[in-house]
Amino acid sequence: MSKPVTGPFEKTAGWLDWYAGPSKPRFALPPGAVDAHCHVFGPGAQFPYAPERKYTPCDASKAQLFALRDHLGFARNVVVQATCHGADNSAMEDACRSSGGRARGVATVRRSVSDGELTRLHDAGVRGVRFNFVKRLVDFTPKDELMEIAGRIHKLGWHVVIYFEAVDLPELWDFFTALPTTVVVDHMGRPDVTKPIDGPEFSLFLKFMRDHANVWSKVSCPERLSVAGPPALNGEQNAYRDVVPFARKVVEEFPDRVLWGTDWPHPNLKGHMPDDGLLVDFIPHIAPTRELQHKLLVDNPMRLYWPEEGRA
């Protein structure tokens, strides 16, 4: 059942506002770097939130996203549809159309979506659909419906983004491996970083990527996965140190199939709201060479989202 809210645009109690004064990163992003996972929320008065939403966020507009892009040193964004907007992609689509070609999108669609709507989204810059399997965020959608959607968007050259938690990979394995498209995993499948990196859960995820050349992974969201926390909490310069071995393993083993994004404005995050400048400074810890950094931030996202520009 959807979480009740007290008003149409009143944010859910306990929601943390995004960090309004991000630091300037010490790490200089390579020219053409892409923030390959971020969101826009509303503004609710212009783009109302879905009645069935599980949470009501603070507004986070396209103008604020693009200002953050420029401040951090990114050239482009990939705007991922947020669950609070359901299958109404208007806010995401508007951000893409307003970007001057510097944003692409990942949509949420239902079986009822028309071919005309898919064409319109493609023209706006959408290049993928997201299937969310995190039970606390979405209600169950039948897998046959999702497979039908995957078949339709495959004809457009789109990919499927999957969001799930590590413990659920065994039961989702058969469905994921049957998808006909490129498959992009959000946030490494949310590994439990208190468990060994060579333990059964993360080993299964690595096997998933090794056995299926169409599977990519975002090595993003250390602020969600970390127990150690950021510098202000752990007293160390290396933020989110407990996530580093997991993300670095994925980057080094699959350098041509990894992406990175800020996840701004960090929906449903508990405990602390990250400084996006410090998140950028996390990158060289997981991609320690210039070559790996360029693949992660430029080559891979350009190949997936802007293939028409002919980059490797």
C-alpha cells in the first residue's frame, strides 16, 4: 500500500533536503564527463507527484540540476525517472528537452504506453527504461508485462536499467538473463559492504556480469551503501572507504561496462545528505588511472547514450 501523505506537495516527514552548498571537487573530471545517474523532482506545482507514490520529495528542478552539473565540472547528465513521479515522465522529459542535447533520459513506462509515446520520448532523448524491484519503493509489476516492454523498447535501441537489492538476485536471475537488451544495474545491486567482497552475495553479482556480456553496472551511490560514512562522520579523508573495494573490483574487471553518477538529489537517503563535491572526489579511489576514469566517465556513457556522436 502506498505511503499516505498529508498534502499534495508536502514532503514526507524525515526527508532530508539536498546539500545546497556542494564543495568544488579536488578531482578534475576529464573533459566531456557524464553524470550518468541523477534525477529531477517536480517542481510539484508544475509536475505533480504520482498519487501512488511511496514518498513525497523536496522539489529539485532541472535548473538546479544543471547548475550542479556545471559546478562539479560535468558536461552532460543522464536523468533517471524517479518513482515519486510514477510513469508520468513529464519532468524528466522536460529536463532532457531543455538541456540543448546535453541530457539523456531513462523512463518508466507501463504496458499501455503507445508507440507514439515511445517515439516522443525517444525524440526527447530517452534511451532506456527502468525496472525497479526494491519492494519498499514500488508495488509488484508482473514479469510478463516487463518482458513485453523490454521487447518493445529493444526495437528502439534502448536498454533496461534494473534496480534491486543483493539478496534478491538469485530469484531475479532468470528474468534478468532473459532480457533482450543491454542491462544496466543500478549501484552494483546494492551489496552489503559489511560482508566479504569474496563472499557468496557479491561473488554472484560478479558472476552475473562475467557470464552476460550485455550487463553493465553503475558503481555509484557509496553514500547509500557505506556503513563507515563520509569524512564528517568517519574522520578520514577517504570518504565511504568501505565501498571502495567493491566498486574498484567492478571497475577494474569490467572497465568497458561501468557508469558513474551522483544520484542527486539523493532520494530516500537516511542519516546524512552527501556533499556532491566529495562524491566526485570518491571517483579516483575506485578508478585509479586516467584510462579507467575516462572509460567510466566519458567513453562508456557516450557509447550507451550518445552513440551517434561516434565516440568509442
